[in-house]
Amino acid sequence: MTEVILSMAKHDARRLELTLLEGRFDGPQRVRLPRRTYSVYLVPASSFDAWRCDKKMNQPGVYMLLEDPSADNPRLYIGKADLRANGKGALSRVIEHRDQGRHRWCHTAVLLVDEPKNFTATELKFLESHLIRMAREAGRNSPENIDTPSAGDVEDDVYNDLRAVLADARLMIASMRMLFLEPPLAGSESGSDIDPVSAATEPARAASSTELFMRLRGSTEPAVLVHSAGSWVLKAGSTIKGECTDRRIGRIRSVHAAAVDGERTTAAISFTSASAAASFVSGNPRNGNLSWADAEGTSLGDLKDSGAFA
């Protein structure tokens, strides 16, 4: 195996460990981030059988099947694989598709996997749904998934954790020059001239990067935050939690009572920090760097680390 260390942002703020599992760039690869338990694997179809018994690749996860990128409008299929009693997980599920005659066009599989305790059915359902949506929005491949499955309901803290997983996964996948989650930059139809690392770590170049989002459990509409003139402004129409469990936050809500109708803001409200805004929305103390994320799922903390957000 050959290991390559990639520094993804200034001050070495993001460090990726890329391992060439067969010592060659056209073979299977693994990408990891420090202090993360999940990994991303890239496995060419020609290597499926050689790695079919690998325990790590057969952890539960989400698998992404990609057609040869040289094809006209290359196809993509995204699915999830729970860990079954026989110990078979993501890669085994991919091989089952092949053996059943499905997705024979598959040229490469990308696997996002983690330990069973971290990727339960709930987490996998959420990740599958959001990855399909991200791929559709990027528009680089033709998804064979007929519908986008429901992401299901998750607790607020789990939701924020999974948004962070999605942001990390997008970065790791792009580092292997797999761009199916990367929207082409303005002025480029195919995006073939885009450097994958830059595309994954420059959310400020996206039109939606000035807006940050936070969604409460059970809510169909998020709270929306913008940073303007040194203030953090919660936009009118943002959804907030009706119940407030913190006395201090309750007092702040009472000050802004005229700008709230039920569980929705009717006017913009300015805060001194993103954490104060997140706490106002949730009704309990929250970390703004973890609670807010851009449209691509990159957390505010990671945006700050990459230099994309002051």
C-alpha cells in the first residue's frame, strides 16, 4: 500500500490520508480524515472480486456506482447497505447487484462506510437521501434512482452530525477526482477543467454561500442566517422551535417577540454571534459552528477553517 498525505486548506487545517491499496493510482483507494471513524473507498469494477472479503469495505454504508466518465451522460446509482448477519455490507451489496445483472455499466464504486454502531439504518437512510439530492443538483451524471427516498426524521444533534459527515464525504470523494457531487463552476459546461480539491473547498464561490441553514427536527423549512456588516442576521421567515428550555434564551426571545409569530420569524433579527442565533432558533444553547451549514452541507466551522468564511 502507498499512502499520500494531502493538505486541503491553509495552515494544514484539513489533512486527508489517501492510501493506494494496490500501490497504483488506477486501483482501489481509501481516503480518511483525522479523528473520523468513517472512510471513503474507491473501487474499480475490475477489483471487486479481489476485495470482496475486505472487512472495512463490507461495513455498513452508502455505495455510489458510476459509469465510465467518458460515456455520454454517464449514469450513477446510489444505494445503502446495512450490515447483515452474514457480515456482508457495502461492497458485497455492490457485487450482488452485478451478479444479479443490475447496473452492468458500473465502472467504479465509491463506498462511504463506518462501524455498525455509527451507521445504523437511520443514518444510512439520511445519507442516501441527501447524497442522491446532492448528485442531482450537481448535474454531472444521470442518476438511475427513480425517486429520492425520504431522509426520515433524526434528532437535532444527529442531524448536525450527519450534515458534517456529508461535508466530509464530499471533500474526500473530490480528492479522488470523483466530481459527481461538485456543481460545475460558472462558465464551465462540463466542469472538466475544475480542480476537484479546489471545488470541494471553495464554497464561497457558490451563489448560496452567503446563506447558512439550520433545520429543526420535523420542520420542512430551515432557519436562514446571513453574515452582514459584522452582525449575524436571522432572516424573516425562519423556522424556530416553539418550546424554549433555557431561561436566558427565553428572555432574548421575549425581547424580539414582535418579530416572531408562532414558530416563524416575521422580521430579520440581528445577533452578535452565530451561536446566539442558533440558540435562539433551537431554544437551548447551541454551537453555531456546528449548527449552521451552507447549502452543500459544509458546517460554518469548516467554512471558517478553509478561509471561505470570515
